[in-house]
Amino acid sequence: MAKVYIALIHYPVYNKRKNIVATNITGFDLHDIARACATYGVEQFFVVNPISAQLEFAGKIIDCWKSEKSYRHNWTRAKAFRKVKLAATLEEVLKKLKKPIVVATSAKAKGGASFKALRSKMKKSKRPFLILLGTGWGMTNEVLDKADICLERIKAKAEYNHLSVRSAAAIILDRLLS
Ligand SMILES: C[S@@+](CC[C@H](N)C(=O)[O-])C[C@H]1O[C@@H](n2cnc3c(N)ncnc32)[C@H](O)[C@@H]1O
């Protein structure tokens, strides 16, 4: 099985008006996506944000969970936090990994690779996979277009299709890695 990484993209993403913006890091995202990553054997969970104050904020949370005291307090959370890494840009993440196959996700994806096809590709590939998750109103078209694979969207029966990134992360990992 190939190594799998996750990157949560805070820039460049769209806001409600389709302007390109950087979004804030949310504590819930760090905790919940880190736990999903630890549960499904994801190698590392990169949080990508170009704003230094935002990286500092996330760094404080990560550092807090590195201590022996935190481990004793809640070892499952402390262990999950070992997966979390910070990066200013997606390019920085790409440089750290060895020629990853980049997989974009979007609630709006029309078509795209099926979960089944990607799962079987992951079983055979020697190259690592980097799954990109968006924030705000989703990653920009430029980021989506640059990815090697665009994954089909998670479809449900209801018309409503607005999953939080935390829920989407857990569903995607379960479909690909369970
Ligand atoms: C656009 S953000 C929304 C963030 C929102 N502000 C929150 O509270 O999480 C949600 C991200 O989760 C993923 N996502 C959400 N719904 C999805 C779906 N139906 N299919 C695939 N990915 C989905 C995508 O990566 C998307 O960019």
C-alpha cells in the first residue's frame, strides 16, 4: 500500500464572493482530522497556511500536545497530534514528499476518479499520495487543475451537499483506506 498524506489548504481558497483568500485555522479541524489520520494510518497531516500568526496559533496547540503531561492527560489525542505538521505553502509540502500523486477533493467535482479506482491505484503504487482538502468555499480552480487526480465527490441522497471538511476527511479516508 502506498503512503498517504493529507494537506488541509487554507490558501488559495475561495470565499463566499469567489474572491481568493486565506482562511483561518480552526482548532476542531486540527483535532478531528489528526484523529482520522491516526485511525486510518495516514503518514502526516499538513496544515497549509501562509499567515505567520496563524501558524503560530496552530504551533501553540501542537506544542501543548507534545508534553508528557498532555500525553498522560489524553494519550489518544497526543498521539494523533504527532501527525500534524505546519507548512506555509503547498509547494513546501510537495518538496518534502517524494514525487507525490496529488489528489484534489471538492464537493463540486463533476466526474473525476472513483473511490474504487483510486483505492486500487493506491494498493499498487510505489509513489506516495497527497490528498488535498479545502477550507472556506473550496480550493481555487488553479489548485484543482494542477492536481494529478480529481476525486469524485461524496454523494448522498439528499439535495444538501455541504459537509464540513472534518466529516469529508473521515468519509474519504474510510472509502480509500478501510
Ligand atoms: C469547502 S470546505 C468547507 C469548509 C467549511 N467551512 C467547514 O466548516 O469545514 C470542505 C472541504 O471538504 C471536502 N468536501 C466537502 N464536501 C465534499 C464532498 N461532497 N465530496 C468531496 N469532498 C468534499 C473538500 O475538500 C472541501 O473543499
